[in-house]
Amino acid sequence: MKNVDAVESPSLLIYPDRVDENIQRMAGIIRDSSRLRPHAKTHKLAEVATRQMSAGIKKFKCATIAEAEMLGRADAPDVLLAYQPVGPNTRRFVNLVRAFPQTAFSCLLDNLYIARELSTVAVQSATPLNVLLDLDCGQHRTGIAPGPDAVALYQELCRLPGLRPVGLHAYDGHINHSDFGERNHACETAFSPIAMMREQLKALGLPARSIVCGGTPTFPIHAQRPDVECSPGTCVLWDYSYSSRLSDLDFLHAALVLTRIVSKPSSRRLCLDLGHKGIASENPHPRVHFLNGPTLRAVSHSEEHLVVETDSESDLKVGRLSLWCSVAYLPDSGALLRGGCH
């Protein structure tokens, strides 16, 4: 980077040529862009979504209504809010659908009570809503387990006015084994009841044209299924954790975080301006991998600061050196906003 002295820290730096290459590699794995529904939570940037659309990707997935609004402003043709709207978000989702008529929005449901609330709002606003039934395939975070209760709930969704059930959704984020054979076996085991349920819905004459499934680790597995949409996210920017654990996935690091030394309590201890506002704290250390400081190890992390130590005395000076780090857990990082880290 030529103008590093002019860039504030901490900042998220994105390399567009590498983003484009990762998009091409993602498309190469699935060989059919119409089955790609990449997740926007990794980047949250209209510029990245626009580059994906230029590569032929028309469908997107996101985690929040704010991300859905960003995609709507970017004129994304098809956006799935991978969340069940509750409380005020029910009305906010309907307003979103009305605000961006050029975008086909959909959301998840796994609960009849919320489905009825959404149905009421849809009817009151004369705004039909596309919905997918969220299935729990083993993560036990959201969704309903595939089986008779899920089939019955889908039947109820089909009866509710204002709702248009279009398929199933299953996120298998818990399947991220380093060994591909183990990952493949776990993925097939988790997907089997989902595929069975779709056949049951078809036998009942119910509409279920889509299955949206998977994340980045299981992407190459689901990509081999001709009748599902895949939702990789991390691979567009990539991160150090996945690159060191998932050797079968070949993507480029397309984002780095710039941080600087703001204090030096001792010759072996450095304080960086990379606190929780810059790097999310929900994952264990190491949360970042320092490309030009591989021996640095974190000893404490607070809202504004990351304190690191070295094994030997350091000649690094306060404010003089820029440290470049690859985010270790990019999918859950709260740092991914335009203009730097927050």
C-alpha cells in the first residue's frame, strides 16, 4: 500500500482485484450462477454486491434488515432475509418490500404464531410476502426439525393469506470439519432429512421450489446438488481461520485490517488500536493473524485496545509501524463496515 501514512487505523482494507478473483472461483465451483445466493453478512458492502451482480449473480442472502436495505439500494434482483422478523421488524420487513419493488424479497419462518402475525401485516398492507421454512439441521439455533411437525407447519403457511411459501432453508454452520471426508459425511447426514421433506411436500402438492442451504465450509458439497441454492459468504473476502483449516477451498485473502502501535508498556509488550470496536470479541484468541508480526500474541483485549507480547525484546516504535493482520474469524467480525472498523 503506497499511502499507508494517510490511512487512519484501525481500518479494513479491501483489495478489489482479489474480490473479483474470489467471485470467479466461487462461480467455478458451482458452475451455475443461478444457484448461487452468496451471504452479504461477510462484507455488508454494496460495492461487493455490485461486483457479484456483474459476474452474473442475481440472488443474495443477508442477516439483517439493514443489510437487506443495502442490497435493495444496490438493485439486487432477489434477496433472502435469513431471519424470522419479530416485533417491530415484522412491519419493517413489509415496508422494505414496498420500498424496493424491483427486488424480490423473502424471509424465514419457523413459528406459527409469528407466521400469523406476518400474515396479518401482509394482508393489512396488501403486500404478499415470500417466505421459506427454516429447518434445524443440527445447529440447534433456529428453525424447526425436519419431520411431521415441519410438514404440518408448512401446510399452515400455505393456508395463511398474504404468505407465499416458496421453499426450505437450512444453515449447517456447525459443519466445518477440517477433514473433507468428515465434513462431507456430516453434511450428507444433515441434508438427507431435508431432501426427504421436500419430496413429502411435493407429494402433497405443496409449492417448495427452493432449498437454500449451507455456508462456506459445505459449499463445495452442496454445489454438487443440481436442485439447491448455495449460500457461501466468507469466501468472497476469505479469512485466516478458514484458510488454515479448510485446505480443500482455494480462495485469496481479499481483506486486511490495518492497526498501529499506540503505546509500549515494556520492551516486550505493545498496545494496538484494535479493540472490540475493530475486531469482534466472541471468538477465542487468536482473533487476528499478524502478517508482519507472526510472533505477536494477544494477552488482553478491551473496547479500544489489543495488548500483545513478543518472546524477545522488540524495537518496534509507537506510532511508527503499521501492522497488517488477516482477520482470523471474519464471518462473525463486527469490523466489516465501509470506511474502516467499528
